[in-house]
Amino acid sequence: MNLAKQIEAKVALDPQVKNKLKIPNSIFRAYDIRGKYPSEINKDIFFLLGQTIGTKVKHSKTGPICVCMDGRLSSDELKNSLINGLLLTGNDVIDIGMLPTPLLYFSLNHLKIANGLMITGSHNPKNYNGVKIVLDNKTLFGNHIAEIYTGMSKNIVIKDVQKGILKKENNILDSYIKNIKSNIKIISNLKIIIDCGNGVTGKVIKKIFDSINIQAEVINEEVDGEFPNHPPDPTDIKNLVQLKNKMKERNADIGFAYDGDGDRVIVIDKSLEVIWPDQLLMIFSKIILENKPGSKIVYDIKCSKHLENTIIENGGIPILSKTGHSFIKESIIKHGATLGGEMSGHIFFNDKWYGFDDGIYSSIRLLEIFSSYNKMQSMINSLPKSATTPEINIEFEDNNHFTFMDLFVKLTKFKGAEIINIDGIKIIYSFGWGLIRCSNTSSNLVLRFEADDEKSLNKIKTIMKNAMLKIDKNLNIPF
């Protein structure tokens, strides 16, 4: 009898237990599992999740499984439940402790392990948590996440196997630092301020920067799941005020802000302006294409038109992707891209690094460029200019943003516009563009606009606003 038949034969369907445990399908998002703790995400959900994922791994014979967690108040409880579920399916588990998400990804490369689970609420408010999933060397998204929901709902889990072994691995940070030091060369006297936002990067950032002889002042370094100073989302400019004030006070040259689990970074320059991630990608693209002409570079639908132009002008091949770290990674692998990134701050180096999103490594690579070229501000000032907005979020209840978006796609027409619909709708006119799409990590619509000038920017915003109000005249639109 093959393993699939064994699993079917050993399914445990206890109606009483199943009826008690409600599994909200809303937590199964496009590229991870995420929801409110404890109403949607809790230890019982994570125990069953561990059994379900463990069953898949046992079936594929790709174990063991690395497990890591961020610094949220609920993460330790959730990690223990998840591990217990994994062990009961006969899988060995390697617990690498509390570290940023990039170090979980690094551990899979370093230890040559195919499966990893990162317990994190990422940039979401403090009452959220979730898990990012790598199975058989693939970051899961879409139908693969849906399959996990199906497995949990039907309680299809393997039983009666020898319990797996739990091991601790405490040297991942040292190995990560050793790898960075082997491929990074920096000599810099820049005055640097880092805001960890009380996220998990605070546990490691000083040791990493000290190891490459870069002095930096760190604020909000203590890992605190209450996030007492500001929410752990650096793409919201309100959350950058403290960093900007500290930079002004210290007359700093550059500032870095990480999200709650460290896979994203936002950069502030000396003039206290944000260097948005699509602008960072322009800088990184130019340098990479100097050394590797013809390289493919992946970017998401929210990025500036100037990024595509920059890639082409410097001899590269631009690859447009849906928004989402899983989609970017898939595209990097599919096209053999050297670099990837998205507007939310996820940047993926497949050049001297391993192709995963890493806010810490991205900030160090930027410092290496500024160190080598010794003209930081001139490089920043040379970036092409346009009138843009940051990401604009409109909150909906109970994931009703998907319902709104379905109607918007069916009922709206934009005369004279080019339409790109790989992820929401991007409406492109000669003078600018507007994007509307559903967030896959929160119950929000996400919009962004870019135009040649402020007048054109207001024009495209008005076109979008009027179209949205035709779908729901009571919608509160903040532009």
C-alpha cells in the first residue's frame, strides 16, 4: 500500500472535534496564511496546520522541516503548537528560534533543507499572526494554499507513525553573517540610523552591522510584540516620523526602516525624503547591469514606469509580475532573473545572494554601492522624477474588497486607456496611470498613481475616484 493510501486509511474524522474547531477560509490568503489572533489564528488552528503540512511533507518524502518565528506576543505559543502537529506526522523538525524571515530562507539554503515555516504577522497590526510556507523548495501561493485549507477542513492527516525528532539550531545568524562578509565590501563613514520598529530585526541588526564594521544608531531595537512606538509597517509614511526626527537630530546621511519580520526595507535619504523601493530598484538595476548586461529584472505592477525604462536603457530585460513575494520569487526562478522587487519593499537579490527577499541584506547592498561609488546623493538626485503617490489603502470589512473589485472589473470602462489586468486593473494613459487591486494580506483595496506632473496626477485620480463611486457611492475615498 503506497503512502497516499496509508494516509487515506488513517484519516481521523472526529465530528465533535471538527465541529468545535472553526477554520475560517479568510485566513488562507494568496501567498501565506494570516489572520487575527486568537479569533482566527490560534494554537488549535496551528496544531492542525502542523498535522496537515506534516502529512504533505511525509507524503513527498522531502523532510525535515525548519521552523522559525518573529517577536509577536502570540508567536511562541503558535510555534509550539505547529511543531507538535508536525512531529506527530513523523517529521523531524529543526527549530532555529526567533529570527527575521530572511534568516529562515537563508537556513534552507545553508542547511540544504527543502521545507520551512515562518510564523509571522509581518507588517500587520499586533493582533495578527500567520505563517509563510516553503515546501519542496517552493514558496507556496494560490492553489497550494487552498489545498492546505482543504486538507485542514477534511482533517486528512497521517496518524500512527513514529513521532519525529525536534532539534535546535542556534548558529544560523553566525552563518548568515559569515556569508554576508564573504561577498560584501564596504568602507563607509556614512551616519546611519536604523528603525527596527520593535520587530524581530532588533535582535540581530547590531551584530550584523558591527560584523562589517558599519556603525549605525538603532532606534526601537527592543523586540516588543506590543509595537509601542508605531506599527511595524514602514510603507506607511506616518510610521517613518520617528526615524526622520532622529535623522534630523543626528544630521544622519541615510536611514533604514524594517518591517516586523525584516523581509522589507524602506530607505530615507539625507534630505529626509523616502527613496521608494521602485527607486531603489533603479539604483540596483543600473549597478547590476553594469556587471551583468542582459540580465532579467522582475518588478511588480505597482512600480514606476521609470523602472522599466531604466532597465531597458541599461541593457536589461524587464519582467512584470503580480504583487506578492511568492509571485516575484516564482518569476525570478522561471526567468532566471538576477534581481527582483516590489513597491512594498521586498527586494530579491539573485546576484551574490540566494534570490529571497531580505530587507537587511538589501540595505547592506545599498551601502556597498554608495561606498564604492562615493556619490550617494548624486545617485539619488539623478533618479527620474514624476508625480507619484505612496500606496493608498481603503479598508473593507470581512474581505468585501474582493466583492467590490469583482464589480469594478465587470462594470467600469476607461475610454482611450491601455489596461493591464494581471493583478487588479492598471489604467494607463499617455499622461499617467492608476492602479487598483485587492490586498492579499489585509482586507483592503490598494491604489497607487503616477503621472508626468501634479495636474496630470490629479486628473488620473479623479478618473479613478469617479469610477469607484459608480460602484459604491458611499465609499470613503481618501483622495
